[in-house]
Amino acid sequence: MSLRSCSLRLVQRVRLPRHCAYATQVHPHHLVTKPSAFGQPTLKSHPHLVKPGELTPGIPASEYERRRRQLVEGLPHGSLVVCVAGQVKYMSAAIFYKFRQASDFWYLTGFEEPDSALILEKTGTPRGFRMLLYSTGKDPSKEKWDGAFTRFQDVLGLFGADEARPLESFADDLRAFAARAEHVYADVPAHHGRRAGSGRGLLRYLSRQQPRAARSDPDAYLDAIAASKRRPLAPLVGALRSVKSTHEQEVMKASADISARAHAKTMRFAQPGLSEADLQAHFEYMCTRSGVQRPAYVPVVASGENALVIHYTRNDHLLRDGELVLLDAGGEYNGYASDITRTFPVNGTFTPPQRELYAALLATQKALVKECAVARGHSLDSLHRRSVSLLRAELGKIGLPCEGTVLERVLYPHYLTHPIGIDLHESGTVERGAPLKEGMVITIEPGKHE
């Protein structure tokens, strides 16, 4: 029996456990291609992740097209949109971090490969724009190390591009497009990307075309655009991203549900004598088993006095009997972040003072969640002011009066809320004083308790 036929027989017998998030659909093994022929999961290679009609898990191809159309429709005649992908970052020498696509680029394309670029040219056609997607294409020698990349012809069919071109053409094409455009909307990857920074690929190609473009210069491609024509792209895409579609909301709910279950299981796992790192590992393990691709941020596991440090991430102390432990952790699932904080007793039982304080914060949080309705007319700022009033009242009820600025200066020095979505903090383009809109998703974090 050949090794190939043996492995196929083994695949036939494999059944995923019922509790695994991936075990939601059953597909005949002969309909699934392995390894993948594309640079990311597709229906053909990953039917347990991508459903018919979807480009990325949970998001249909039609939604990416709607996003591009909505962006271009709001631009003046003669506009050009330029958006570049993230690049692989390196920890040391050739040791790389797990790649994560630049947020705006992913939002507009769904394309998950590094060293790529997008050009949208506003036109008078029925579609309203022309889409060019640049990538590295197939490279057999590179694929031996990094896996498959998407062929140019498949970029056309999967991602809706009018043209798919090699990345080497990007610099010259951009000069030509920018020369005839009246407005060019672009941003430096490091200014808004999910995983930008110094690296290889795009900058390597640009350095061949532009003497000033060095690998350490992430905005080198902007040299092809006259300064008088440059317009910022991030605020426009950010405004679109701030209101979540029904599909996005469903993915975000799944992301939050997975993280919530991991929190509950980590609470039951906790006991005196374990380390904060044990809880972090258990939380991340439970998230990963349910399909989370990565933590949305570095988890905070702060026991006892460590919880007084808002962004405590050392997670290297032991849990002691009688202490509370604050777990601030969330996973990123199918491109969308979750953000949950819970505080609980290490030994499973609150002391009376701990219970009173917890109840005061919980009452505040529940009241604020009810305020999160468009009809209430709140902004982020007004919600924060409301949280201060509610916290002051609740703490006063349990004998902790907070006169003057003590509450905000000592006990509650951080802001109540932030928008969340593809990025953990999508605050850059949301005005804190502007009324909240239907479809926005925000956190409610009074005292980092929620």
C-alpha cells in the first residue's frame, strides 16, 4: 500500500469531536482539495470554514463588492483609491510572526496574502470603478516554504478584480494612474494596518523602481503620487467600518460567544496555587479549539493587587486563596475581535466586601447597556459621563463615597468604551461626541469590570 493511499484511508476514518466548532458540516473527503491551491481558505479547500457564496468565513463576496462601491460612490470624479496589504514581520532574522492582514485592505478585498496592493479607479461604467489587484502570484520555490499563493486568473474569479497583475507592476502602474487622477486616496500601512511595518516584498519591488524607496521606508510608494493630489483614505474606510452589516454582526456575535465560553471555563479551572499564566494558557486553548485564529490582544490575567495596573500583561504571579483575579481577554474569530473582562474569586467564593463591590459595578454595567440604543441619543462621551454618575451613586450605596475627582482620578482613570470590530480599537475615525448609529458595536467597561 502506498503512503498516499494509506493517508487517504486514514482521512476517511477521521471524525471531528462534536464540541469542535469546525464539526458543523460533513463533507465527503474526495470533494476537498488538500493542500489548498489558494493563498487562503476557500469553499473548495475548507468547506468546514467557508460556505457557498462566502469569500471569507461569514462574509459573502457580494459584501466586499458593496464596500468598494460604497467607498467609491462617495468620492469626487477623477478619484483613485490606493490601498496596500500588510507585510510579514520578523521577530529575529528569519523567525517570523504569524501574518495578519492590514485591516483596511482586508475590509475592501478579503484578500489575505501579504505583499499585495489594490487600486480602485472611479469610472463612469455601471459598476462605477475599475479594480486592479496586485500580488506575488504563483512561485513554486517560495511555496515549498510558505504554502500556496493564488494564481492571477483565480484572483479575477474569486475576488472580483477586473485585472490581476504582478506586484512588480505596481510602482509603474501607480505613477500612470496617479498622473491622470485628480484625487488619490491613500494611506501608509503603518498608520492604520493590522500587521504592517518593515518587511520584504512590496518594498523590495518598489526599491527597484524608486531610488528613495528603502526597505525601512514604508511610505515609499507615496512617492509616485504628487503631494497636491494626496488625500487620506483611512477616515473614509473607517466611517464605513464603524457601522457593521448583518453578516459582520453575526461573525462578531460568534467571536464574543466563543470568548465568553472560554471565560466561563477558565473561571471553573482557576484555583489557588495556579499561576496567572496557567489561566492565560487555558483561555487561549479553549478559544483555539473553537476556531479562534489568534488572541485579539495580549491577555491580562491580574490577580490581587496586579489588577490595579490596567494593562498588566506579565501574568507571572501565583493565584492566592481569597484573592480576586481579573481576566481581560478575547479572541479574534474570522477577522473580528472580541473584548471581555471578568473579575472572579480565585477560590470560587466572594467575601462579603468583594461581593458588594462586584454588585455595584455589575449594576452600573447593566444600566449602561440599556442606554445603548439609538433612541437614547447617546454619544461615546455622554455614555462615559453617565457611567461616572452611576458609579459614584453605586459606590456611595456601599459606603464608598467618591467626592470631587477621586473617582475618575484614582478609581476609574480610563474611558468607558471604544468601538470594536476588525480591530480591537476602531476609535480612530469615530468622534466621541457624535451620536451613535444603528449597527455600531462598542464595549461597555466601567471599572474594567464588565
